[in-house]
Amino acid sequence: MNNWYECKVKYQKVDEEGRQKAVSEIYMVDAVSFTDAESRITKELEQYAGLGEFTVASIKTTNYAEIIPNESGDRWFKCKAVFISFDEKTNKERRTASSMLVQATDVKDAYDVLSKALSTSIADFTIPAVQESSIMDIFGILHDFDKEPTKENAEE
């Protein structure tokens, strides 16, 4: 089970005209606590030389049930999926909403990627909402969702 934390990072960026501009960006990290999230985001972002000095301005927990990466995508989209099941005891339809992040190129692509990912689900589902997020990048435990654990990154 992944615990995702949303980290807001502030730093100074040089714009096209050469002026310093304060920028805030949001990143997601998989961590076990707020302290771990701060440590992980700091470690990940220190690797970017162009970022310079930065501050982790805020960290908050999120309620994403699943993160669905897509190599051809360049942005992250917040999606709401509603799973429909039938309760035989009460003879009523039961709807359970779930929030997910999907990597895609646009809203239609995000819808298609999510539909394909959920197509193997045994429950019926609908996708009532797809919205572009301001998340810049996501850093999971393996740093790459498709990689198998290696000795180096499994011990982090």
C-alpha cells in the first residue's frame, strides 16, 4: 500500500527576460511519514542542478487510490472513477468513488488510459471527472513504476 504525500516546493527561477521569479511547484512522493516525505523530496530535487536552492513549503497527505503512469504522457490528471456494484442483501446498487492520478498528454488521453487500466476490473465503472493537475512529477519508492526492485532502491 502506497502512502502518497503532496509536496509544494518553492524556489527562484529565471524567466525568459532574465528576471528572478518565485515559483511554487507540486510533486508527489511515496513515503511512510511527513518526515520521510520531506527527506525524499529533498533528495530527489537536489539532483536537479538547475533548480538551485529550494524550500519545501508544505506537505499534505493525499487520498489517491492508484497512480497510473503512461510513458507517452507528459502531464498528470486527477481522475474520479465510480465503481458500481450490486448489494444482494438490500437489492440496491452501490457506488464507490475513487480518486486516481493518470499520466497522459491531454484529457481525452487520460480518460482512455484510465479506461484501459480499469477494463480488467470485475466491477462496472464510470469516469465522471478528468481534470489536469498541477503536479509536476511523481517519485515512487522505485522511482520508476515499471522497474523491478533492485538492491539499491529496495533498501531506501
